[in-house]
Amino acid sequence: MIRRAAAAAIVLALALGMTTACQPEPAPSASGPVFANEEEAFAAAEETYRAYVDALNQVDLSDPETFEAVYAWTTGEANAGARKSFSEMQADGWRVAGRSVVGITEPVRATIGDPTTAVIVACLDVSSVTLVDASGESVVDPNRPNVQEVLVDTVASTESATGLLINNLDGSDEGTCEPE
């Protein structure tokens, strides 16, 4: 229960699509460069992540239809992790409240070609997000930092309005979100 609570908190409260041992879906690829340069790819990665977080903020764990918008912004490990976590939390009667807010983002690396990829680090404020189990008990670690540093790995996709989908989300220790 504790381990699943931690994973669930990461998916919703930290907006991280946990990686799983499941085989990831093949990452979509474009037939050629989608962006003219790395700056365009980084901007699209940020736009993709912000849309993903907006979709997460609309999730109602009692209504699986609200999960679809999150799935639409993901592929591979991010998609598999979100599907598994949402399914388990919904079945167990968990509830989420509050909103995550994307702060600054920083480019990490990009590849323009086939496949085009872009990786950014994002600072995500989760201070107002709560996650409770069916009995109303919080499953959020009381020591959770208010701002989470997230490594966002995207890949080109013709199925996305931004030209990218999130392939993997993970915690980061780049130091981007540390107060100065």
C-alpha cells in the first residue's frame, strides 16, 4: 500500500508518469525533422508538458473518461505508467484535489532528425495538490517538497498538436528548481 501510494502521489501530485516494468509502446517517429532547430523543439517540449499538466489538473479519479486527455499527451513508458496508476487509484476509490503549476523550464538536450526528441527540466509546484485514499487518509508524503523537479523526455509524433508526446517523466536533480 505504501509503495503504491508513493507511486500514485508521484503520478498525480508530482505529475510524473511513473516508469514501469511494462513494455513501453513504440515511440512514434516522424519521417524527417519536425523542427527547424533545437530552440523550436525545446519550445514544443515545454508546450507539450504544460498541456499534459493542464490535463492532469482536470483528472477526476472517479471518472476514467478524464484520464484520456492525459493519455493523449503521452506515449511509451509515460503512457503505460499513467494507465496503470490511474486504473489502480480509481479502483481503490482515491481522490485528488488541487492544481499543479508549471514554473520555469530549462532545455537539456534535443535531437533534430529521425526521431526528433527534446528533453527539458521543469519545476512543478505541487503545494496545493492532495491525494487521499478511500477512507480520507492522505497518501502524500508529509515531507514532499512543494516544488518538484521533473525531467521531461519527449519524442516527435504526428498525433500531437505540438509535434511531440511525452515518452518518459522522471525526477531530476539538475538543480534547476532550487531557490537562489
